[in-house]
Amino acid sequence: MSADATELPVVIVGAGLAGMRCAQALANTGIAVILIEKQSRVGGRVQTDEVDGFFLDRGFQVLLTGYPDARDALDFDGLDLQDFAPGAIVRIGGRFHTISDPVREPATLLSTVKAPVGSLADKMKMLPMKSRLSRMSLAEIFEREELTTLEALRDRWRFSPTMIESFFRPFFGGILLDRSLQGSSRMMEFVFKMFSVGSAALPAEGMGRISDQMASRLTSVDIRPGTGVRSVGSDSVVLDDGSSIAARAVVISVEGPEADRLLGENGTHVYVGTHCHYFATEHAPVSEKLLVLNGEGAGPINNLVVITNVAPAYSATQEALISVTVLDDPTSVSSVELETDVRSQLTDWFGPVVQHWRHIRSYHIPVALPDQRPPFLSPPEKPVRVRPSVYRCGDYVDTASINGALRSGRRAADAVIKDLSGAS
């Protein structure tokens, strides 16, 4: 490489979590970095809007504090994390029932045992599952035979159909956007381990604070929001306005389909989507810091949570903020009809008072997570080198999660650093 070339920057296309993690790792070694983002602000899918005195995440998301790469990349104290309580409230048989982790919350033992969510034997099986996965390394989990989540729950862990339908289907529908349970068992067991060794949490003022924190550390990085990219090569990036940026290396950190377009590849990336509806009300319908699951299966709602029970600062008013998740359906009705159907189901659950709930905003996120059906995680880490001087990162090359995005960004940076240093 010529002396002039060594003065050129590494150009990263896409300023989501993966792109910012890559930029940070490169900048920490003294490499010049230009970080390009098509949207007006950084963060990709992890953003929070301020609307009418509320913080609204773009889709229901949580940070699992057990994520190893999140622990490495983020300052948890600086995010002022607010923890969910362990467990869930499950709607089944026309009533709400609470199940929890009696090891962490001994006072919930009786209610958990009595809850008609699976059998007592099912609940007892949760303990060895938690214990075993907690002790296993991530490498051991990702080396296990990759089944579907349904197959693993049914055949490997021996849960009953009732437990699977009433608890696991809506639970993983909310966390992994996979109510079908056809996603990778490796991902399911990884996430279950993360819940077992840590907690689910929200930054006090929204998930977007994760992106804000990461961006605040990129003081030496040239960040260019509102900049679209037409094409990339091994030594340059062509912008939508026709101008180009000479580059020492290029890292593509956008969603899979957009990465394929920029790279001129015919990929087969499939994503799943979700709808998120926000409502405000004077009185919260539940008081617990728990996810509420639709264990009955009927109706559009998969899960809901009273966000302000967990993180009160999401509301600048005295009103409670409620987040309702509906999983994407190719045959879904219009947004107005969907909101009507959601409110109708909420009325069935909580009574006529729901008609007075104030609708704040609804989000449709068609590209929310990569579809993780097997063999998505075989192997669990996909190559980040595309061709000489061109790299990629994003959760579609790792686990489809915040951890996967951060890890892929670090892996891409390591590959760039190694190649630029001439290491073998």
C-alpha cells in the first residue's frame, strides 16, 4: 500500500449499532474513519422519539444485561438501566396469571405454581433448563445441534404442548418476533441463557440512549448523517449526489438486502416485521414490571407492557405509557383497522376504560429482525470479509440481537485492523 493510501480513511456505510461499534474500535487504534448514515440521525433500528411528553422506542425492545458484547461496548451505569421483574403475566382462560422465577422472587412461588400456564412438571423443568444453560459457555450452546425452537422445547427440553402454546409461543414471539417457533434453537437457548444470567432492562430515557451513548464516544470520527450511498468499491464510495470518497477500506453496515444492493449480490435475506402501538392512560391496567403475554393465541396482540412501570421517565406527565406489540402478518389489515382491532382486544382484556386510552403513535417496522430459521446460525458467525478491502457487519452475520450487532461490528473492525497491518 502506498504512503498516500495509508492516509485515506476507512469508510463505514451505516451508523447503526454495528457500524458505530466498528467505528469506535477502528478509531481507538488511530485509524481515520468516515461514518456515513442515510437517515438524519444515527442508531439504525435502536432509536427513540420524543412525542407529546413521552419517549417512544421505535418498536418494543429491551437490553439484556447478560449480553457479553453489550457489557464490553456500553456503560450500563450511564444508561441508568431500569430492570424488568423476572417472569411474565399470561392471559389465559379469560384471566391474567403471573408466573415468575421463584429462585429470584421467592414470594411468587405459590402464584407461579397455581397459575394454569402449563403443568407443575413444566414449571419444574424450567429450573434445570435455566441451570444447565447458565453453566454452558456460548461456544457450547452454538455447537449444539441446530433445531427449530419448537423442536428443542418439545423434544430436547420436554415441555408440554400447553406450556409451549401458552407461554413460550407468545414469549419468544415478543422477544425474537418468532411466534411460529420456527427460529433457531441456538438463538432461543442463547437468549434463555441471557435471561438466566442477567435481566431485561430499559435505559431510563429510551433505547435510543444506547445509540446516543455510542455516538458520543466517536469524537474523532467524521459522522455524516443524511447521506445516501449509490455504490461501493474496494477503494471508494459513491454517494447519491454523484460525489465519491476515496477509502482505504470500506465496511458495509446496513441491513442485508441493502448490503446486497451495494455489493451487487443476489442475497436471500428475509426479515420479519412488527407493529408497535403506544397508548397513554391515567391509570395503568397492571402495576407489575412484567411483560403481559397473550397465552390464548386469539386476536392481534402478542404482548404488551406498561413501560412506565419499568421506566417512569418515559413519561413526562402523570400518565402511564403502554406499548402493545403485534407481529407482522402478510394478510394484515390497514393501520387504522389494526389499531381498531387492537383497541377492541384491549377492551376485552381490561374493560370499557380502554376506550378512553389516548393513542400516541403507532410504528410499523417491516425490517425488524432477520428471520432466524435454521440454518441461520450454522455457523453462528458468518464471514465479515467480502473481498479485498471490503467488509460487512450487522446482526444478520451474527445473532440477530443487540449483542450480535455489536459483536459483528467488533469482528469487522478486527478484520480491517489485521488486514491493514499486513498481519497474516
